[in-house]
Amino acid sequence: EGVAFALADGLDVLREAGVGLDDCALVGGGSRSLFWAGMLAEVLALPLVRPRGGELGASLGAARLAMLASGAGTVGEVCTPPAGGERVEPAPPDPARAARRRRGQALYQADVQARLAMTAGSEHPAAIA
């Protein structure tokens, strides 16, 4: 859940900046897990798309960046959207589950703030954020 809460923080920043998302692609090894996709969709309150072959996301992204850096194609040629996939909707609202998630997210936020306070003024990467 901590990873989901961290992603939710990032999504909140995007929303505050005026970026609206209708859905989001879930790639990487975790995209194979329907449980993970469902929990993440619920925490983010956002439908997720699990593209076919999405578990290759990170390596495919790195390969695409290498192709672009080497001049092997344009962004439009190299960065094509994934083909097909499964859409995972957030679970229907459940007040008890939502209350547990809010408590978990509050604990996560408190932990993040405590860690930032411990590293304040240091060269630790968390203090730079």
C-alpha cells in the first residue's frame, strides 16, 4: 500500500497542476497482478489499463529512449502506444474499506514527514526533495 500511497501523492501533484487523467497505464512486472491493479485503481480513484505485454514496460521504455538517443527514429515512430489491454476500474465504494485506506494513508503521510524531518539539513536524497 505504501507504493500506492506514494503514487497517489504524485497523482495529487499532477491534479493540482491542472493535469487531468481519464485513466493510466500500469506497466512493469506488477502489472501481471490483478490484485495489485485493483488496489492501485482504488487508491488512485482512477481506472488503469494493463496493456498486453505491459510487464516489459521498463525495458521497453529504456529501449525506446536508446533508440531516440541514437537517432533511430522520431518520437512518433518509436513511442507508439501499446496495443490492447485490460481496463481495471476502481472497486465500488465501500465505507469500511475506504476508512481503512484513509488510516493507512495517514500513517504513510506521517512516516514520510517524520523521515523528511530526520534528514532535514543533510545530504540525504530525501532531504533534497
